[in-house]
Amino acid sequence: MCFSAQASITSGVVLSAIGVTTLRQAGKPAQKLFAAIPLLFGLQQFAEGVLWITLKSGGNDKLQNVAAHIFLVAALVVWPVMVPTSIWLMEGVKKRRMILSIFMGIGGILSLFYAFCLLSFNVTPQIQSFHIVYIDSFPNLFARSAFLFYAATTVIPLFVSSVKRMWVFGVLITISLVVTGIFFKEYLTSVWCFFAAGVSLTIYWVLDESRSKANQLTSEFQQ
């Protein structure tokens, strides 16, 4: 989270609890990856909580580096492939699955690109104006282009999905990305992950609808 260590750790605890609940709510194995999204955000918030502590106290460069990379790996390497893959697993319409497969491929390429950048270039987290900013030496030209694909890969699949209520999740993610890009551009990675973590609460709602529909179909079949 972008405000304090206490807020990040508290958010991590809450999101982890929600993640456990959503995993229990998932009625099918195909829903498990989507249901695990709050756990990913919970891990990020714990990592950034540690980062806040190490940045303020100083003298813990190794722990600081580990915490920063845990956060960034989750945000840049896992997220762009996790979103389209989790939606693809839940999708029942063949044509939509084909479209989602394209985004899975793009997400995989992005994940490899960001993994390469994290391994090859320096990233320095700093506290600026009550936010954490990740200063990196990634190649600017490719990084800017990659972010456009990143935004598309993590947003568009939510609207491609035929799963009921998934579009609501997509709208909230889009709004959070736009608001962060306009008002918190310099702290985009950290702040957007906070907003995205907040709207991930809708995952339970999406899965609840899907489970209710499955139960209804089962009941009708038995009758």
C-alpha cells in the first residue's frame, strides 16, 4: 500500500483472509486461480509493509531488496499472465477462450520481459511524499510499450469473459488504473496495486454468483 507500514500489513492480513474465503467459495478447480487473486495482493501488501519498515529504519539492504522484488514480481511477472489465464480457465464459450488465449500469450511475453528486467537492471525503492516509488533502470522505450500491453492484458480479458458480473470487476480495475495514472502517475506501480487490491473484493461476489448459478442448474437437473 502507498501510505504506511501499518496500513500495508493490515491490508495484507485482510486480503489474505479474503483470499482464503474466496478459495473456499470457488466451487470448481477452474475457479481456484481466479479466487487466489486476493492472496497475491495480500502477499504484495505484506512485502510493501516490510519495505516501509526497512526504508525508514535503514541498514537492511538485503531484506529491502527481497521485499521490493517480491512486490514487483507479483505485480509485473505474475499479474499479467495470471489474469488472462484465470479468466480462460473459467470461460465456457469456445470463441471467447480463443481470444483469451491471445492475451495469455501476450501476458506470458510480458512476464518474461519484466522478469528479464528485474534480473538485469537495478530497482531502487524510495519513500516520496508518503508513497513508495520504484526507481528502475529498465529500457524506457520498451518499458513504455510494455506497459500499454500490460494494461490491455490485465483489463480487456475481464470484458471478454462471459462469466456474469466479471465486467463489474473489469470496470473497477479500469477506473482504478485511470485514476492512479492521472493523480499518482509517479507512484503508479504501488498505488494502482493498492486500488486493484481493494476492488479484488468483488471476486467473492463474482464467485458467489457463479456458484449460485451452478447450484440452481444442479437443482433443476435433479428435478
